[in-house]
Amino acid sequence: MITELDLDRVLASWLVEGTERAHPEDVAAALRQVERTRQRHRRRGWRRDVVLPLRAGRSWLMAAVALGIVIGTWSGFGGASQRVVSASITAADFPWAAANPAPDTVAFVAQLPANAPEGTSWRAATYDRFELDRWTQSDLEQTSVRAGQPLLGTSAERQPDAQTATFTVTVRPKAFEGSILVSPGTPVGVDADAVVREIGAGGWLASIQVPDRAAYTVTARSPRLGDPTVVTGDLLRQASRVPPPQLVDGYTAVPEGALGPAARRLLSEILASTPYRDPYDLAVAVETYLKDPANFTYSTQPAGCIGGSLVECFAQTRTGYCMHYATTMAVLLRAALPGDPIPTRLVQGFLPGQRSNGTETVATRLAHAWVEVYFQGYGWIPFDPTGGSVGRPSTITDRAPVAAP
Amino acid sequence: MDRALVELAQRGEREAYARIAAQASDRLFAVALRVLRDHEAARDALQVALVQIWRDLPTLRDPDLFDAWSRRVVVNACNAGRRRARRPVVSIGVHVGEPSVGDSQSSVAMRDELERAFTRLSLDQRAVLVLQYYEGLSMSEMAASLGVSEGTVKSRLHGARRAMRAAIDADSRLPVRAEEPA
């Protein structure tokens, strides 16, 4: 009968035997496959997503093209939904931040029907995760959709028909040719094979890609925010605070270092400007405060604001453009109610262009970023805190509360 | 594994991952070969593991745990490969080193006995033996590497050792002393 000690000895010497090494050709074969394999992102609560940062100093056109590359150029049909690498956006990705800005370049031209409302902004992408100097998309899932099929199958982005106005436009990309679909409102259908990217499976829309081509026709729904039967300030004040399942942490996360002393001071100034603590009134308060030229100065050439937190820098310099205003509003709202963050996201797109005879021409200088705040039962409600008469005014009725308590 | 390298690879840097693969592949292959006892199957498992490690790397919360985590991936790849191929595990063994000191006819016979007993174990049991005797891991390290509780590790180890002991005892002609250095 063998003793325990001997058994250990036998097993150890037997298992340690041999000095074989991995075959280099096997490692090489695996690395070739790695080239074609995307990394898997974590589900909720993950701190790090794969981000391929866009570098500063490129033109808006380059940024648009890079965005197309980063989120993957048109990749055809892979069938089932799959996880993909996130895009990111920084303040350096706006046309006026380029070394040689060409402000009169046309981003795209759109043919609009007569019923298209005036002054509708163009949406390109949304971002949930703030990473100090950039915004990214967490848990990106992509699904291929055939031309003409509904784009928002199970997406949380779907809105009830009764609350939206639907119209169809034909977009001819010019400088903005990075294969990202632009749409007035939320796109629901397009006459091209498309890849829909959502933040988490069945989550909210991050962006839609269409193959590079001269034109595409997109059907979009725009929430009727000016219609008091759809939404009013009072309805939003009473909206439930129970978060829906699609609300991943990215929409509420405030990363360490986002708020320095200047940003904290700014937040307390804003909180002191309103007696209300519900998300809607806080959103209006932040928007109003940032828009006020007495507090902040609009400039496409702000000094500083390189590296560190965009919010802290803007709170210090008090000068910047849409990216600074929108980022600051989105992050301050998340931080306004300790332990009860208000969900926000950043929207990248374009301000309304020049319209003539049913054709709207949108210049690259109209590239814009704004904020959306989530309200249970109403979805994502836009706010535009950019000063200098650039940000669009809200159309929601009962904007101001009736009386202070 | 170097933490900074792992962090780069987690952010999608393929070059960083190529360096990690180069550094880790010998160790991962050695584990796969010892668990599977089949050269070709181990080569397959290594390739599968290297792709899987890349794909799932962002899910590794603490880069310092890369070694334990990658060991788990390769053990799982051994399991998956076996399920997929259903290839019979033949005991060609790892007899590639020079015969050890004191090697004799009887120890070769004992090796065959060990080999036969080992390949009758489940892959889970084989994995705990390899991690304990080849990698020299503690109970808690094995539990971390296999993603199971220490209790599970202990019971697998107990079963595995009992089976190996039975194999050795069955051939009482084999003097264990033969394994001792001359």
C-alpha cells in the first residue's frame, strides 16, 4: 500500500515530466484569428469598455470618417446581433477644432416633405458613458436589418406612434460620409440594408450605419414635444423615478475626477438657483444657468480644456462650445442628487440647416452636441444648454413651475 | 503577466496581446498537454484558449489575476475541445524528456499504469492534479483558477488521488522506490 507522501511524490514527478513548448505556428494561427475577433464587452456595471480614441486635431470630415471606421465600416450581414467596439467623441472632433477648419463645407443635403417641421435637429449618434475627456458607448450590440424592415425591432428607443410625428426624408451625404445615418428625429426605417447599434441588447439606439452610397431615404419619428397632450413640464415633473431595465450604468455614471473644485462650486451655484429637486426642474435649472451669457461665454476657440475632465475645465474657464456645455449639463445632472443620479446621454448631430424649396443644406459648422434626460413614460427628452444663441430653445409647455412652494 | 500589458490588451491593443500570447503560450500548452495527454488535442486547445482569452479579456476585472484566469480558460478549452471532437484520448503521454535518473523498466511500466489511470479520470479531476502537482498551486489558487469553491477542489482532488492510488496499488509489483533518485 502506497503512502500519501509517496503518492504525492509519484504524481509530482510524473506530471512535471516533459519540457514541451507551444508550437509557434499554433500561436501565430491563434493571433491571425484574433485579428478577426472582436472583444466581448462586459454587461452592466463594467468600468472599462474597449475604446479606440479619436485623436485631436482632425477635421470634422475626418472625424466622421474615423467614426465610420471605428464603429466598423459597412460590414454586411452577419445575421444575429453581435457585440462591437464603441465609438467615442471628444471636443477635438468638432469642425472648428481642426487645424484648417473649412466651415462652409456641406455635411449633407436633405430633401424634406412639406410636413417636416422647421428647425428639427439632425441626429447621428448617442453616447452614454462619460470618460473625462470623451464620451463612449457601453455594451454596444449590433443587429443587421434589411432595407425597408423596421430598424427598431426590440429597441427601447421605440416611441408610441401617437406621441410622434412621422416624416420621410432623402439624405445625400457630402462631407459627412462616414456611413453613419443622419435623421431628423429617431429613424424607424431606411431604404438600405442597415446595421443598428444599441447600447445593450434591446437598449437605446447608439447609431445606425448604412453602406456608403449617394443617397438614402429614411423615415423618422420626432416626439411632439410642443404638444401639451403628449408632454408638458408638469407631466415630466411627476414622472416616475423607477429606472427601466435598459438603463445601464453608463447613463448615470460619474467617473472619478469628473468634478473638481470648480465643477462642484458650479453645481452648488446651480442648485442654489432653484428650490426644486425633481429631475425636470433641475434639468431646466442647469440648462438655464449654462445658457446665461452672464455665466458662460460661447466660443469655438476656447483656451485650455486639454486633458483632464471636460466638466472641470469648462467650470474653470467658463468658455467653450456645444461639447463643453452639453457634457457639463449631462454630468452635473448625474451628480445633482447624491445617490439618485438623473440618467442623461449625449447626442451628436447637426443643427437645422438652410432650407429652400424643400431642400435643406447642412454645413459642417452646424455640427452639434446636446443632452437628453430620461423620464420614465416619456423617454429621452432633449435639452440644449449651449449658449451664444446656438442651442435651440425648448418647445415644452409649462416649462417654468407655477409658483415656488 | 505584466499588468500594463494586460491592460493594453483589454483596451483592444492587438500588439500587446501578441506579446502576452508569446509569453503565456508555453505555460498554457503545458497545462493543456498534461490535462489532455494528447499532443494534437492540446495544440487545438491552446489555439482555442488564445482566441478566447483575447475575446473575453475585457471581462477580467483585475489584470493581476491574468495568470489564474488564463489557466481557467485553457482548462475550459480542454473540456470544450473534448466535447466537440469526441476524440478518444490516447495515452501517448508526455514522454519527451530524457529518462529521469533512476528510470528503469519498472518505472516505465508504472508510467503506463499512471497514464491509464489518469486518462480514466474526468477532465475536472485531471485539471486539479495538474494544477496541484505541475503548477504547484494552493487550494485557494486552484479554486480561483477553476472558478469553483475550495470544497469542490478538495473533493475533486480527493477523488483523483484515490483513483491514482488505486492504479498504483493495483500493480503491486511496481516498487515505488524506483522513482526515487539513485
